[in-house]
Amino acid sequence: MEKILSVKNLDITFRTNAGNIHAIRGVDFELPLGKTVALVGESGSGKSVTMKAVVGLLDSNAIINSGKIFYGDIDLLTLSKKDLRRTINGQQIAMVFQDPMTSLDPTMTIGEQIMEGMFLHKKISATDARQKAIELLKLVGIMEAEKRMKNYPHQLSGGMRQRVVIAIALSCAPKILICDEPTTALDVTVQARILNLIKEIQAEMNLSVIYITHDLGVVAKVADFVNVMYAGKIIERGTIEEIFYDPRHPYTWGLLSAMPDLETDDERLYSIPGSPPNLLHEPTGDAFAARNKFAMKIDEKAEPPMFKISETHYAATWLLHPDAPKIELPAELKSRLERARKAANYDGTTA
Amino acid sequence: MTEPLLKVENLRQHFKISRNFTVKAVNGVSFEIYPGETYGLVGESGSGKTTIGRSIIRLYDPTDGEIIFNRDKISGELSDKIRRRLRKNMQMIFQDPMSSLNPRKKIGDIIGEGLDIHKLYSSQKERRNIIGEILKKVGLSPAHAERYPQQFSGGQRQRVGIARALVMNPKLIIADECISALDVSIQAQVVNLMKDIQSETKCAYLFIAHDLSMVKYISDRIGVLHKGYLVETGTTQEIFTNPAHPYTQSLLSAVPQPNPAVEKNRKLISYDADKVSYENCTMRQISDSHFVSVPND
């Protein structure tokens, strides 16, 4: 599979008054051309920071210790912010932000906002830009596009605004679309429609899409590949089926079961105790060990490497080491996974 | 059947914004909550679910309608006696644990405030004991009473929020989106805790949320709100297996499911809200517990 973007060994520290926060501790991932990759994790896991590094939007107190981000043959980290803005952002890689209430400029009409990028990046006449903007509004499913061009953001509902944000992101025909929690601020019915819309556009424009989200329901709907992040690292990666039907990392188990499926009855939810570590203090051993009821002695001493489960499926937990004891999955999770596999006719290897 | 703990009859809550503009947030909503059960209230943003919770606990003065709680009429003017009873027996857990705890107060004093007001202890030692016990119950330690809110993580603060509500030993707890501001791995912890507490203290919950899979998991009965009207109410089973109202059907068709195979073949049911006027609808009974709003014709 051809890769359009690959992040290699990214390592980022933030300098703060309280001390250095080692937010990204060696992240590798790849985005295959035309596919959708999800970065899943809780707040503070580093998923947004990773993406901000890709588009050069890191705060000024961030130090990139090491790493490479290849877009084709170009290492984006070697480009100056100015070059990045001129040649990559918007034209090659565009971003849809979380909150459509705050990511639009309230003093500009939505037409002006959609055309702004085109004027900046392309030699295009005002009439052509306008024509293109109207087309984009139609593409994202906004009725009476000509009339809407003159509207201000406050005249639109949340779902409509997010559609406008998507139209802006698409205005310069990017190759990669990064969606940072694109639907968390929206109602479920609107969310479903926006996700479908992004999918349709992806097929139409052959976009490669990265989703940053904590919502596994969203991931299940859109992604081809999933990377689960915890404490600044990717701790499990795999195809969507591998992650949802055959997860191997205890943290992924917890994430999956935190969202009851519609058949979860009176049984308790399998939950992870404690809360994510504070990266102000560098964790020793496995960062997840303190919350892991399956933790072994080695978890406190050494960080687990990525163990290979299949060509596409890797997980960083010592449980996968050949010498590790066989563990029994928590009952609530087991029945849950069985249900999911059955519903999907998934016949992969069992855990 | 037992007597309802809370009976809301035709509740209306309007907010006058200016001389000629009134927001009609809640329009004639009726439902009941029985002792020890969990009633889930779902709906999209702006449907009035938070307003209902706040009207019931009397953070707002209801425009019209009657609320009976624990045999007291708690709508309209409140006498001091009833107000005290209401405040003791009904408590609220708020959405955002970052902003709902006073940063200048110690955890012990935040939790103990209700005890102080209602004089529910005879000595400082007893007060300390009560607070220590409640902290243990929500999974914190008695030593945490001396700390300030900012020393805790989001999940821990929400535990404090639960302890603060629980310490009064209320009969009804209104939980307004109490897990939506928490990280996913913490949500399961808090929901498990709320379930444990309920089986121990037999308190009832009014669980307000937009996350339908969580509402299904925790609720015994569910009410679906849309534009300030209750469009359907029934047991969790009835709502999820046999949704009668087109809005409920469209809402359920959009609930994300953590299963790719299901997710990728899903069909959305669309619902055009502009076509119906709920003003001309009445609730029709389908079964003992299942009611749906239908147009008068």
C-alpha cells in the first residue's frame, strides 16, 4: 500500500513553568493513500499534539526532540513555518477542528471564509472563487448555497457550521484531511450525517483522512486502521476489525467497554481503575502498569516493545511476550467481544 | 403500584428574553419517577432536558405546572419547611466537575456544607466521620477531605460531586450530563459507582444525558425530549426495541455502536422536525408504561 504520510519516531517535550512535559514519547504511524486512520486516546494521550506537529501548529514552548514526518519525500519537520504555510497547509493537508462554534470567524461571511484560502494559495479570479465556493457548499449539503454565502456563522446551526468548516478545509483540494474530534460538539443525529458526508467526499475526491477522537463509535463508523494512544505512545495498532474484535492491550479493552453496546445489560462495565499518568514525571516501565490489573513485575521495570500479532496488528504489552502467563479475559468483556464478532461474522483468531 | 417519588405534571418553563421574545424551553412535560429507579432523560441540545432538571430542583421557578416530590408540592411558592425538606431529599450532580466545586473550599467543607446547613451532626468528630465515610464510599480516602478541588483529577472531582450529593442521603439525585465531561476510561468507573450506590442506598436517579448507549445501560425507564416536548416515554426495553415516535426512531438509528460491521451497514432514519407541531399533540398510551405523543386528528 502506498503511504501518503508517515510519522517516524516523533518525540516532543513541552517546556512549562511546572517542568518539562514529555507529551509524545516516540510515535510511529502511517497513513495509506485513500484510507482512513484513526488516532484514539483520552485527553492528554498526545493525539492532538501529534497532529499539530504534522501541520506545524505546535505551541512555541514545544521542543521536537526527534522524529520525522514524511509527506511524500518531504520531511515536514525540516520546513520552516512559513514554507509549511505556503506550500503544505490548506493545499496538501487541511484540518477540520473540533468546535465549529469557535473555529469560524464571526466577523466574516462564510463565503469570504471559504474563498480566503483560495485567494491565498491559488491565482484565481474572484468570480471563479465564488463559483468554487458555491460548489463546495453544495457538496457539503448546504441548501440555497448562493444565499448562504452572505450569511455569518451565527446565522447557522452547529451542524451547518461544521459543514462550512469542512467546505473551507476542502477549498484548496487537499490530499489529506485531518479531522480533530469533528463531531464531539454535535448531537448524535447531526454527527451521523457529518460522518457520512466526510465519507462520501473522501470517496469522491480520493482523500486520505486522519481522525483524532476518543469516541470508538465514531471510529467504528469511519476508520480502516486504528492507532490507540496512551501517555504519548501508540500502544496498539491494527485494522479496524483487529482492534474491535480481537483487541490485545488491556487499555484498549477498557476503552471498548467504557462504551456500552446496546446489548450490555445489568452486568457491570469493565473499567480501568485510576487515571492517566501525569507526564510531568517520566513514567518508568509501562506507563499503563499502575492501572493494569494484569500488570506483571516486568511492567514496572521495562517498557514493553510492540509485539507483532499479525502483519497489521501490533500491541505494546508484556502480556504478549511468549513467557507471559496466559490470562483470562474479564467475563464482561469476553461476552461483549463474542457478541461483536458474531454480529460481524468475524472469524479471525480468538484471544 | 407504589406511589411515585416525583410527579411532574404539565411542566412549563419559559424564559422571557425581552419584551416580545420568550424562549419556550419546556412545554407541558409530564412524567413520574418511582423510588429507587433510574429515569433517563434524553434529547438533543436545546431539547430542554437540563432545564427540566433545574426546574425540578427549583433552580428556576417553573412557569406553569405542578411538581410533587415526596408528597410535597414543590412548584410555586415554597414554604421554608418544604424548601428545607426539598433541599435535603433532592440533590444534583452537575456536568462539569471543573467548575462546579468551589476552588477556595476544602473537599471536606464542600461535602459538609449541606450537613452544616441542616445541622445533621452533633459534634465535629461526627461530622468528620460522616465525611470520611462518604469519601470512602465514592472511592476516595478520608484524608482527601483536607485537600482543595484543584488537587484532583476530573474523575476524582466528579466523585467529590457525587459525595456532595450523597452525603445528604437524598431520595432523588439529578445527574445532569454527569459523565460527559469525563474521559472515556473514567466514565465507566463513575457509572459503575453510581450503580453501586443506588443498590446500596436505594436512591432514585434522574439521569440526564445525550449519550443513548450510556442512558440505556443505566436507566430503568426513559423519556425522550424534543424541542421542549416529551415525545415518548417507556421502559428502556420498550424504547429501544419498539420505539414508536419517528423522532425516537431517528435518534436510535444514529446512536454510534462500537462495532464496525454494524456501523458500516447502518441506515439513518431521517426526521423532519418542521412538519410537526407538538402543540397539537397528545400522549397516547401503548402499554402500561409506554406513552407516545401523537397528533390530534
